[in-house]
Amino acid sequence: MMRRRCSALSVLGLLLHHPYPPTHAYNPYLDRLHQAGDHSTSAIHVQPTRNPDQLLSSIDHVLLQSKLLLEKSEIVKRVDADHARDAAACSSLSAEVDPSTPNRIDYEWMHVKREGKQYPIAIRTTGTNLLLDATSIQQIRSAAERQWKDPSSSGGTSRFTYQRKGNLEAHLDDLAREDSSIQTIADKLLLSKVYPLIRNAFDSLVVDNMNSLRFCVYDSLIIRYNATEARSGMDPDIIVGAGQPLHRDLGLISVNIMLNSNDDFRGGGTAFENQFSDDVDSQAPLKPVGPGHALSHLSSERHAGASTMEGVRDILVMFITATNGGPLMRSSAPALERCARLKATARAESSRFENAMDAALCRAMYQRLAIDAVWGDGEAWHYLGMALRDFHLAQTLDDVSVVEQLSLDCLLHAAELTPCDARLYNNLGLLLGRLYMKRKHRVFFDQARHCYEKSALLHRNSMLAGCDVQNEFDASILNYGLFLANLDRFREAADVLASASDVNYFVKTKGGGASYVLTDSEASHLRILQDADTLRLFCEAKC
């Protein structure tokens, strides 16, 4: 038994774990999982050993080992200073002046219904009072197209979106500086429509006292999704579109205004992670009702730009933040944004530590402070758990330590707060599988399998909605296959690993030519696929 398990690992050269990272063919493994019904969405039966208050108290005791505990207030000050600096960067776009301006835009809440309860995810404007009329839309699109055609234009890469093949971006504040008519359109849009709308709609969801906030713009972009450009240079049989991966925005509230008709493109829209569970009423991406109308959501709501498969889709996205008392450069960040910034900067800040344990404690500290900002942020609990796991692994302990149990408790609590995060279930599978190898308790084996399979199904649903999460799906499949192979369950492992993407197809989607240089993310994905294929062949030979 032990000899065969070691052989499975040696095929890959090392134990590969990928904790953070539409299908192109029929997938029998995923189809079987889908037909399993309630098994895929049932609750995790391993329970946390502590309630959240007790859990944080125990984690604080661990963090006493880090000198960063003495820098808590300084860390928060730096985050607030970054917020103020970025808010000032778009100063050409008008900040809110009169918070009592009445809202005259009709809207409806869009919900997902899960387990008999409704969860709000976005608002969609309705009625005849548009945010932008046809003339204003044409002026904005024409200004953006002039910038795209001029290589010497002042446009740059956005701080808050992803530059991908088939996508073009132009900053609204750049266009406003160059054209006074665009400045007039932007000022009217923000002051009389956007700010009153979001103040009215999101009052109950923003953690801070809304009366103390004054809205302003972080960034605003005209984004073009061009399906033809996304497929340029590829084989005709390759099916890809222009979109953006799952992400969270870094502002407070995001506003997405439609700039052209649904008749101009196929696909597209905003797909929200909270739509991906099997038991929700609709998994279709959401779109504004027509040109000039908008979809708006909290920036902390994880979402993706679903792939535009044909034609061209143009949108105007506005990332709205707020000052929270006092002059801009001394303003504290709103709680939701402070939380987002702490999560986003944790890994970069930890890179200054050479010692792996200190780096893990640094990440844990930032995630702990993010929870202080927003107690119910499931992603912060998730990342805190992974930082503690890495701290435990850096200690090279073979036994189940208190820290490893704290890590598991964090992930289990995160699953209650973010039940549709496929990455979380991959990481739970990793941790529960590790605990099974140590303790040999059947419940850990069953729950590790459950988590890996739930991760696969959530990824499947997001891919069906048009989201590009194949990298994360394949990483989870490799981890699951390796878990089964280590237990000599070679037939099951081979079946699971066969559901990973085909390596040759992946290469074709990246242009297929020797001259194409893979990005770091693409190179990592290719290694995952090669490892999965190598392990699958090994397992099939053992069957």
C-alpha cells in the first residue's frame, strides 16, 4: 500500500496542491455528479469546534507570535491612505455634492432564491428614465473609439479590471479631460442619476452610516468585448469568447451601464458567484434591460463578465467609492472597501518576509483585520484559514496541531458565509484529505470527497454561465485525483482526472503557434493539465 502511494506521487515528482488559482466537450464525470442531485449541495457534516468569537480569540493568541500585532493601527492607516490616494486619482469626475438629491430612476432588486430564502445580488434599472440617452451614448462610444485608434492616447490599464484578448478599455476621466462635452455628460450622469440611485438602493447593505458618506469615482471605464478579436489567430473550431474572470471590484458600489443593443451580440452579461449553486432558481447572467439602463451591485459581490460569444458588447462601468468624514486625504475608507483592500494587499505585504512562518502570519494578520472591518466577509475567513494552514505547514509538523484545527474551523465558517465559492471547497478538500491521512476517520474521507465534488459542480455551473474558470476547475480535479490515487483508488482517480481539459485543446485556445508566449497564469494551467494527464495514465496502468 505505502509503496504504491509513493509511486503515485513520484510520477508527478512532487505533491502538487493548487489552493488559489463552457466546458468544450461532454463530461461524464460532471454529468454523473449533476445527476446525484442533493448530494452536491448538501451541508458539510464536519462542524467547527469553536464559535466565531472563540475562534478569533484563539487566532489572536497565535498572532501574538508576530510583531505585526503591534502595527495593527498603522496597517489600517496605510490602507486608508491608499483609499484616499486612489479616490483623488479620478478628481476630474464630479464627487457627490448634495446627498439629499432625490432619486428619479426606477429600479428592481434581482435576487437568487436558495434553500427557500432570497438573497439580493444586484439592482436593475427599469422604466423610461434612462441613465444615458442615445445621443450621450453615441458621444461616449465615439470618444472611446477615437482613443482606441490613437496609439498616443492617454488611456492606460485600469486598476480594477483585467486586460484580456478581445477586450478594449478607455478611462472616462481621460475622455472627459480631452472633450468638454464628455465632461458635461459625466457630471450630469453622476450628480443627478448615479449617486441618488445608489444612495437610495444600497442604504441597508452598506455597513457604514450612509449619511456620513459622500460618493466619488475611483475609476470609470468604457469596455468593449469583441468576440471576433478574442478568437483571432485560432482554429475555426475553437469556441471562446470575450469576457472577464470571476473577481471582486475594489470600490464600494459598481454600476454597469449598457451602451449597445442586445441585437449586436450573443452571450455576455454579469454572472454572480451566488447564482452557481444547483438549487438556485436561475443561473443565467444578468444584463441591463437595454441601452442606457444599468445593473448595479456591491463591489464585494464576486462576479464575472460572462463571455460574449458573437459580436461586440460595449458597457460603461463606474466604480464608486466614498469619503467617510473630513477632507479627502484624511478620510477613512468605508468598511466594505477597507476589508477588500486588506484582503488584496495581504500577499504582497507578506512577500517582504523571508521566513515562511512570518509570511503566513503576516497574511493571517491582514485577513484578521479584514474580518474586523466586515465580520461576515466569507472570503476573509477563507483566506485567514489558508494563511493559518500555511503557517502550520511551515512548521513541518506531522501531527494535527491546534493551528490546523483553527484553519479548518475558519474554512467551515467561510462555507456558511460563501456557500458558492468553488475555490473554498477545493481548499476544504485539501485540508480534510490531509486530516484523513493522519487520523483515518471515515468522516474526513467522505467530507473530502464531498468538497471536491461540490467544487467541481460549482465550477461546472459557472462555466455553463459563460465564466472562464477552467484553470481553477482543472486544479481542483488534479487535487481530487491525487487524493484518490494516494489511497490506491486508481479507477476512481482515473475517471476523475479524465475530466480535466485536453492539453492539445488548451494549446489551440492560446493560438497554437510556437511564437505565442504563455502568461504566468497560462503556464501554470498548462503544468496542471500535464500533471493531471501524467497521473491519469499512471492510474489507468494500475487498474
